[in-house]
Amino acid sequence: KSHSCSDCGKRFTSSGIKIHPRIQTGDKSFSCTQCGVSFTQSTSLISHQRIHTGEKPYSCGQCGKSFLKSRDLTVHQRIHTGEKPYSCTQCGKSFVQSGQLKLHQRTHTGEKPYSCGQCEKSFGQSGHLTVHQRTHIGEKSYSCTQCGKSFVQSCQLKLHQRTHTGEKPYSCCQCGKSFAESGNLTRHQQVHTGEKPFHCSDCGKRFSTSQNLKMHQKTHTGEKAYSCYQCVKRYFDKRSLIKHQKIHEGVVS
């Protein structure tokens, strides 16, 4: 049997109608004795207390991983089943969680609700804003234990550590050449496919990488960004500058 709220008209089950007035009034009668956080429902308090006790009563039957909440187990089990119930109406891409779909939809709408207070740059995800803000304060939280070099993001540290370990997890299926970064593998594979996705809008010439296109475009603009500090001669690209500087090194020697 359902019951209606006399204030807002919404309908609830017998248990729901008892909880609903507390949500409206902000009444949080159930408090945690360890940290003082309060809740509207006793079930929410019980779930919260597991953070302190470490209890994880909901276990996955396939891999044994345990969770604090039953809904977290439900989401986890989709990894095993492959179920992705949340689909984007614009492109059809599907997701395990509704939150993932919401983040994805911002790629279509262009919505960037998280703004930097220092430079007003905006981001679609709060985590991306947090990482960006470190560029202003100079914070580099992730340090290499071997050489001490620090990084803004954990993924940057992970890539750097491969320079020490020599790990190259991305391999070309055609020639077997391996790379430390997936982007380098993608660029390498264009050697085999002949793909040149970047084209010059001025002359139509095509290039395999955006960097090569950018370098080429300087031949149209006349921009020579690399200067020799000894003779002030200028070049389109850094490689040409380095080659030129060897002339001076030869003179000195």
C-alpha cells in the first residue's frame, strides 16, 4: 500500500513515508559514536560504521572481492557479466555506472562545470580540475623512489618509472617492436598502414603526426622559433638548430 505526503504529494511505501519527513526537515537523528557524522536513516548509519570496523559483508561469488554496500557489489558484478545498462542516446556508447554516462555526455554537450579560480580554465570532471590546480601551486605529489624526480599525476610517474625498468608493454603486432607508451605505438603503426591523418590546410600535404604537421606549417607562416644563442640564426625546428650548433662546437674545438 502506498502513502502520500501531505506537503509535497509524493507517494511512498509504508517505510518510505516514515523517512521522507526527516529528509524534508533535515532531521538526522542517527549519529556515529566514533566520528559524529549524522544520518537520516538508521540503515545509512549502519553502512557508514563499516568504514570504522572494516566490515565488508557483500562478497562477489566469482572473484571473492568484498564490499561495504550491496549496490557496490551489484556494480562490481557487471565487470564479470559485461552488463552496461546505461547507454548514451547520442552515440550509443554504454557504461557500467550512471555516473560514467553522465561524465561521457559532457563530451557531447561541452559542459565543463568545474572551473579553476586562478585561470578560469574549466573541466568536465572534478579530478581533472584537481590535477590542473597543481600546475599553479607547483605541487608534485608523485615521486620516483629511484631518482627522486616528482610528477603532478600518478600516470606520469608510472610512465617515467619505465625508463628505469625498461618496461615496454605496448607491442606492434606486425613487427614486434615495443613501446613504453600507447601513443608511441599508435604513431609507429602508421609506418605500416601508411596512414597520414593530419593534413595542411594551406597546401594539402599530409602527415602521420600532428607534430610533423605543425613543423611543416611554419614553412607557410615563416615562423622560426628556434634561435642559436651564439649567432642568432633561426630555424623552423629544434633538430635543425641542434645540427647547426655543432658548427660552433667544431669551431671552439
